[in-house]
Amino acid sequence: MLSKKRKAYITAMKTAMYISVGLTAALVIFLVLFVFFKGIPHISRELLFTKPSYTSGRIGILPDVLNTLYIVLATLILVIPLGVGAAIYLTEYAQNKKIVGMIEYAAETLSGIPSIIYGLVGMLFFCQFLGFKTSLLAGSMTLVIMNLPTIMRTTQESLKTVPQSYRDGAFGLGAGKWRVIRTVVLPGCVDGVITGCILSVGRILGESAALLFTAGFAHALNGIVEGLASPGATLTVALYVYAKEQGEFGVAFAIAAILMILTLLINLSAVLVSKHFAKKRKL
């Protein structure tokens, strides 16, 4: 039998947890509804599918949408092979555990550095030293460095979930190291790898401080090749410019609502992908 003090303690802890869950859920719901309430009425076809015209006073975010797409694609093309490859080497090939531990510690440290510091370093290194100037390419390279630790660590944790017996069984059948990784290890943890990549897209979409230093805030409409070589504003940078510099809070809330919808879709995609591969493994 539990004592009265123990029962009171358990009741108090349960109440505190319920209150914490309720407050967290209420804050999320309030934030989403507030942004939607302020932003959705300002979303229009003209806003989404036109470029700004300073002569007529028209505001359009099509260049910002395309710039966001360009920088997401450029970042993922670079960061996924680097992050997944580094994780595979550290988990499957590296023998010196001290070096592995140092690299993991360095990756965790990098993931905690404020993004504005990445922006400052990216401006000095990519824009000035390498001569990329202020461009989407310099911004995407900066975001590669920012997201590399996240993808590497999530992939490492996914690789560690594959039982060692799977590897031993494949080795016993005469398979080589790379064949075991390619046909046994990676298919067994592909859900975690894809989920980590999808969540990295959310971080890329939400970044603004680093891009203000490296990508600039031009609203020019360009193709992907010309766009990567030119300065351009992503949706988050455009939100800052319209709200802070121009006082267009209606447009800023419209962009915020679009970013909120994209974030919800990205998180939902990560959950669905994880459940899909979990079901496939059970079959």
C-alpha cells in the first residue's frame, strides 16, 4: 500500500505533467491560429504568382518562393551525400573510437552555434574569400555547414538501430563490407535517414539570419542557374524585409502563414514516411 505522502506526490506530478502538456498544446494552437487568422486573408493569386513592381506598387512573392526552392535543392544536393557518407564511415568503417568521439563532439558543438555566426563566417569565406559574392550559392553553402551535423547525427543514430546480427549474417554469407551496408544496413534504417533529411528541409526553410549575410534580399525573378549566382531573398528573409523595412505587415503575415503551412506539411511528411517504412519492415 502506498503512503498518503506518496499518493499526494504522484498526484501532484501527474497534475504538473497534464498542465505542462496543456500549456504546450495551447501555445502551439494559439500560434498557428493567430498566424493563419492574420495571414490567410492576405494570400491571393496575385501575391503568389507575380513579382514585385515598384512602379505600380504591386507586391508579389513569386521570386521569393523560387529562391527558397533553389536554395533548398542546392543545399540538399550537397548536404545529403556529405552527411550520410560521414555517418556511414563513422559508424561502419572507423576503428579509432577516440577520433569518432571527437568528431561527434565537434558535430554536436556545431549544431549549437547561433546561425548568425554561420552567416558571418559564410560572408567572409564564401562571399569574399572564394569570390561567390552575395548569392544564393553562398547562402546554400552556409546552410550545408549548418545542417551537416544534424543529418550526420540522425543518420548515425539510425544506423545504430540496425541489429549487429543482420551484419554478421550477411558477412557469414560471404558479402563484402560495402555490399552489407548497401543491401542490409541502409534498407534497415532508411526511414530514419529520410526523416532526418525531411526535417532538415524545415530548418532550411526557417533560416533567415545566415542568409541575410550571404544570400541578400533581392526580389529578382531568375532561372535556377542565374538565380544561384545572384543575390535573392527567401521567404523568411522576405518576411523580415516586408515587416521590418517596409512595414507591410499584411504581406509579412501572409508569408508567415505560408511558412507555417509548409512546416506542418514537412512534419507530417516525416511522420508518414516513418510509419510507412515501419509497416514495410513488419511485413
